[in-house]
Amino acid sequence: MRLLQEKRQEIIEEFKRHDGDTGSPEVQVALFTEKISQLTEHLKAHRKDFAARRGLLMMVGKRSSLLKYLTKTDSGRYRELIGALGLRR
């Protein structure tokens, strides 16, 4: 269920705020979103994989926490990120 290194680098390049940025909330949320979509597809095929389901729920919680933080600190960046990722339609 790991992201391929190439895909990970593409996501980081797209959402980074400055050179060398790998830990900003935007990058973290984008990486979590990609992992969540991969796990969702996995769970469609393997309905009884409860360990993966638990991991999915934990990732959704972490992404939610990061989005709440981003809302409190800079709502403009939050709206831009939500639009770029297609979340909360």
C-alpha cells in the first residue's frame, strides 16, 4: 500500500511551498489523500481486510486534523488546497 517514489515526488513537487519542502500541511494532506484513494480501491476488492480499514480510518483522522489546523492558521491556503485536491465538493 506504499506510494511509489515517483508518484510521491510528483505530489511533493506540485504542493510544496518552497524548495526542500516535504512537511508543510499542504504536502502532508496531498500525500494522505493519495494513500486514502489507494486504500479505498484496495478495500473495494478486499472487503474483509479489517487491518487496512483501520489504517484508512486513522489516515482520514490525521488528514482531518491537518485540515483543521490549516483552517485555523490560513483559510486562504485551506480553500486553495481543497480546490486543488477536489475535497468537500
